Amino acid sequence: MCADAASEFGLNLKIPSVEQFRAMVAAGVKVSPMLDFFVAVGFPMADARRAVEIYDREFAQRYPSRRFDGIKETLDRLHLAGHPLGLVTANIAANVEPALEDVLGLFDPRCLFYFDRFRPARAKSWCLNEAARILGARSSDCVFVGDQPADAAAAEAANWRFLGVSYGWGFVRGDPSRRLVHSATEIAIAILG
């Protein structure tokens, strides 16, 4: 989408590869919410705002997301083990829900926190605290699985345990500073043992 929008706007940008982008995020470049993402890859602010409008309006139809291999089995296993599931994301519902359509019923609907659920948008740490409150859970018993340093910071601020995934956008495989898994199927193993 970045390359298409840059071309449409007449911008001569070199969009980073997935590995280059992952290294940027791991180095602390802010890429969430989407306005920050477009600025991080080189869009001038006015064009970044235009790109966000297109993203919100058209991304799900033009660039449908697919979920990571093994995520259905992982969510089923966590759900069957009695772990309530929620979702805290800086993405919008229209871009997330189609990829999770057949597993959305496993999530507690009160604990679905999308960027567009609240105006103004809430911080991830607030969403985590709210989910723990809704579930009547101690935050220290909860786990936030994420793919960015900002996710780890939100978990720390909310006193949640954090599990990073190296197959997402922000952690480089082999990062010794945090606990990482390298596939969706490893998530349930890391949480349940």
C-alpha cells in the first residue's frame, strides 16, 4: 500500500523492505498509529494524512490481511484452556476482523480494543488495564502478545507480562532483551507450558 500511495501522490520514496522496516521499529522508530507509520517510511505529513484516509477507507478491500499460520490452533488451545482472550491493537476493526472472522467468537467482545473504538483513541496501556478490570483479573496474571517495542512498553505500564513475536513488525529474531517466540504456534506453548 505504501508503494501504491507514494506513486499515486507522485512521491519518489524508497519504501523499506520488511527486514529494513523491522530493524527501524526495533531501533525505536514510532510506527503506530498509522500516521506515524506513513511518516516513518518517508511520507511528508500532509501526504501521510491523505494515506491514512485511504488506509481507513480502502485498505481492507484493496489489501486484505491474512492471519499468521497456526493462529487459529493457538487461539483454540488458549480458549479451551480457560484463558479469556482479548485484542488490543492500534489498527482499525475493518482491517483486523476479516482475517479473524472464524475465530472472533473466541474473544470476549468486551475486550476488543481497536484504534477506532474510542474517540479520542486510548493508549494500549489503558486498554490493557480496562480489559483486566472487565475480566476481574489481576493484571500481573495477564499476558499481552505483541510485535513492537511499544507493545512491550504498554504491557509494562499496565503491569502485564509480555510475550514478543519475532514474525511481526518490530522485533529482530535473536533479540536478547526480551522473551520472543518465532511462530504463532509457539504462543500457546509459551503461555501454557
